[in-house]
Amino acid sequence: MATTNVTIRMDEELKKQAEELFADLGLNMTTAFTTFVKQAVREQRIPFIISREVPNQETIKAIEEIQMLKKDPNKKTYSSFSELLEEVKNVI
């Protein structure tokens, strides 16, 4: 079986992290990428789910807080941003 070279460009830090992970798994970068490509060809798809980033815990908590505030009938509301700023000035 003939082989060929493939050049891949990636972020230096990402490469370092990948090399450390693959080394822990007993692989080198070439073996890891070859395994990925063989699996993709075998399955005729990317062999994992590609999706948007999942929000971190801080963002999830902020979303939950907003949802709770929306449901609170006693929440304070403002008719303008200026009105909100006036109240903040009075509190400080």
C-alpha cells in the first residue's frame, strides 16, 4: 500500500493538547488522524456529532435567571433605559 503526505494547519496550542491526549491514548498524531479518516470513510460521515458550543455554567445560570425574572409578576420594570439609570444613580 502506497502512502502520501498530508499537511494540516492548526493552532499551535490545539496541536500541543492533541499530541498530549493522543500520547496518553498510545497514539501519535498520524495514527490518530488516520484512525479518524478510516472511520469517516467506513461510516460515510464525520464519525461524531458536530454542533455549536454548549453554553458554560455561568451562561446557563444567567439564562435561567432571565427566564425566572420573566415569570415574576412582582419584578421591577422600566419604560426606558434612562429611567433605569436614574434609579441606579439614586441607589449608589
